[in-house]
Amino acid sequence: MNPIDLIPPHALPAPITPAERMPWPVHSPFRMRPGLSHLAQAEAPRLFLRDDLAPAYQVAKARVLQEARDEALVGQTDAAILQAIADAYGAETGLSIAPTLDALSLNLQEDFVVLRDRGQMVTECLSVCFPSNWRPQEKHGQDFATIHAPVADNALLLAGAAGLMDLAFRRHRMQRHVWLLTPTPALSLPPHAQRSRWDALADASGSALLEGTWWRIERQTTLPLPALQAGVFFIRVMVCPLTQVLAVASERAAELRAVLASMSEAVVAYRGMSAVRDRLVAAL
């Protein structure tokens, strides 16, 4: 049965994470940095975040897999690795998922990337329904340095690439949060979609610009599988209206204003915000 048929669409909540659940990883001045921490030391040391929005995520993923399967699922991997992902999910949630690429892609709220250890970690299989301005097909068969070569101001990211990959994919479960401002609540954000929508808001008033902006978080976790010479990278995308996230704490508007103002022009352009960054700073 098609998962879209399991629950009437009108009965599903929008896949918008409540503001109080949204991480706030804002640090000024802005730097493109690894930002990894040991998952075991986190407040919620889980690889997966399953919540009440799971049915809505499932429907969103089903639509992507129906409409753009070849874009979202790239490559293949061993059955043992898929079993390891299903086992890790079951251990945390108590839920059983068939250890197949289709079942895991549909039922996890996370996207995931399998990396194979060939002396360096190289992407072998990607299940990415909700990319943030990149195409999974373009990252297949690439190592960390190649994947991050297009990233603006990437010196800090690339400087410790070898040690970073060893730590996160051969030794420890790790976690990081990456934040973005977007002009859409869409979980799937293909390249160039964001830039055109920002351009449409370029003439909006300050309040309208803020109200049309969304806070997007990628919660990224890693699962080392050294016995299988592999590792898995999980990406949980969460979105919420920016105004709601700012309202959680009075200091957030000032913190976001400072970090946006500190971004280099290269980073602003890379994030597609050239048309709106200065106006967002003023509005904040």
C-alpha cells in the first residue's frame, strides 16, 4: 500500500517543528567550522529524532520518492550496512524497519549517506529526500574534501578533514547542527530554488521579510561501522518560522543580527542571500 494512503492528508500536521524544539547553534562571528561534538555527551544522545511529526515526514518522503526517486536515491550499499542502520534505529526507538534501502529511506525522519572506508571515506550510497541546496547525484563517489570544495570560506572545514573523518566515522558517534535561513518551509530545497525565492522577497518591508523567513536546522549525526569498513551520516532537517524561533528568547534577534553582519560576502553569496542579508540585519 502506498504510505500516502495510510493516513488522510488533511489529518496530517504540517512538518513544522515547534520553535521550542529547534536548536539555536548561533555563534558570532560566523565561521564555516566542523562544529562536531561527541553524541554521548549531548543532552539527548540519540542518532535519530523520532517525534509526533513522523507521519508527515513519511508523506513528504513518499512524494519525493515518487516524483524524483533517481535524484533522492543514489548508489547502493551492502545488506549488512542497511541491517546495521535498522538495528541502531530499533535499539533507540523500539520500532522495526525492514533493512532495505526503500524502507529505511521512507520511514526514517533522517536522510542518510553511507560512506565506504577506502583509506579515505567515500560516499557509496545516498538517501537524501531533503537536500539543502545540493544534488545527491553530484556527491556520489566523493570524499570529504571534494564534497566541501564548493563551500565558501572552507579553510577551517578542510584543514582537519582527515582527523574529522577518522573521529566521526571510524571511532565515535558524533553530532553537529547546521543552521540556515530560507524563504520557504519546504523540507526539500534543491539548488537555486532558494535564490529565486529570496529574490522575490528583495523588496519586502522589514516585517514582511522576517515573516517570510524560515529557520532551518540540519541535525547531523554519525554512526561508525569499522567492522564493515563503513560509516553512516544522518541528516535530520527541521524547519520553523523565524519569528517564532526568535520569540523563544529575547536575546536571539540580537545574536542573529550580529552573526549575519559578520558573514563574508562569499558566504552570503554561497547561501543565496545576497539580495536580502543587509535588509535582514536591518529588520532584526
